[in-house]
Amino acid sequence: MRHVDCARCGVEVLAEKNSWQHTSVQWNTAHPETVCHEYRDDPSLTVRGARVGRCSALRESIATAAVDGRVPVSE
């Protein structure tokens, strides 16, 4: 897993791409709603298991990191 910072809020997560379609994310905080605007605006996103890929800004930051080669994509 590689460190990725969200381009919008700056939260740091660990991300891994097992393919271009599959992304694993490990949050470094138990309460993403304290830093992430999308989680703060939509409390349903904090339901356990719902965090992966739900924040569009974080999803885009991880995709950019994969394209740039900072997060390798296994295939």
C-alpha cells in the first residue's frame, strides 16, 4: 500500500490498486468526517465498510497517483 493525499482536504490514506477497477483504501483516521468535506456533508458515508471509494476527490487523487505511477497497478 502507498500513501496518497487527497487533493481536496489533504487527508492521507494508504491505497493499493489490484487492477484499474479495484482499489483498496486504508484510512489513517477512524473519523474521516472530521477532515473530509464529502463525509461531513453525507453522514451515511461513515457506515462501516462504506468508506472505500465514496469520496470523489479521494477517488480522483488515487486514480491520478496510479496514472502517475505513485501507486502501482497490479494486473
